[in-house]
Amino acid sequence: MSTFAKRERLLLADLLETSGPDAPTLCEGWRTRELAAHVVVRERRPDAAGGILIKQLASRLDKVMEEFTDKPYEELIQLIRTGPPRFSPFQLKQIDEASNIIEFYVHTEDVRRAQPEWSPRELDPVFQDALWSRLERTARLMGRGSPTGLVLRRPDGRTAVAHRGTPVVTVTGEPSELLLFLYGRQSAAKVGLDGDEDAIAKVHEAKQLGI
């Protein structure tokens, strides 16, 4: 049975392929070639991928990223589409779902929403619930750098606290949009913000959201 992670992987691969290697993305400093290289390195080079989170490994990550960025773009797309190596933990469905639903959804939107004329995707309720489940688990981590208190709220009223503090800004939207906002794509997320005007401005421009 196809999983959400598998579906988003194939959507991302197709989108990168049709966009070409030099299309813009929402990732500052990256075009589609760099984004594709990042996805491949994360899955296939765990010796270097730790540099995404660990500063001491950042120089190694940069070196490996350069190597993969120089590979033929078509090869990178094929590596994304075919998935991780045989003995990778990402081959396990549970790990793939837990680790890659957000990864592939966010990066697909990084490419889509960098285009001048884009519109939100129609996402089914089951997928929205899957994103919300993961958002609840990661909200405190991803929102730890918020300059104000930060609460995420779905249209049905369910909430998740991303950061405790005052004043409080409440961000309302579908889980897919809340996820993009919390992962540092505030300007591209279709959400509503409630709270003190100055606090809203600070959250909207915050560079500390996400990883």
C-alpha cells in the first residue's frame, strides 16, 4: 500500500524534474539543484547529514553537498525517486512515514510556492490529520526560537503550543499551512495571525523558526 511519504516523494521528484535544475525555491540560497542534492544527501549520506543539526559536522556536510550538487541533475532526481539504499532505516515503512512525510511535503511546497503563480493544493482530511499528528510532536522543537508565545490552531479549534511566553500569537490554518509557517516559511503560508500587532510582526519575520 502506498504511504503518504511515498506519495510526497514521487510528487517532489516529478516537480523537480519538470522545474529543471535552476528554478527558484523558498530555501534561501538554494535553487532546485541544491534542494535535490540536499534530499539525496540526507537519505544516502548519514555520515554527512548530521551536519544539518550539528554545527561541528557542518563543514563535512558542505563538502558532501558540493559533491552531490555537481552530479548530473537527472541522476539526483532518479535517486530521489527510487528512494534510500537497501539497508537504510528509511526503507522501513514506519521510519519512512515518521521521518519523510514532513520532509517531502515541505520541500515540494518550497518548489511550488517559489513560482509567481501558485495555488494551495487540495489535501484530503486524512493527510491533514497525519500532518497535524507530526506537527503536535515537533511543535515545541520547531517553535523554540519564537520571539513570543506561539499557539497553533486548526479551523476546528484544536491547538498545539509551539512556544510558551507572552505576549501570545495564535496562528490559525490547516495543518499543512501551520506546518509551513512553523518550519520558517511564514511568508508563503496561508494562515491567520491573532495577537498584539508588534508581536505578530516579530513572529512573521522571525528567522529562528524551524531548524
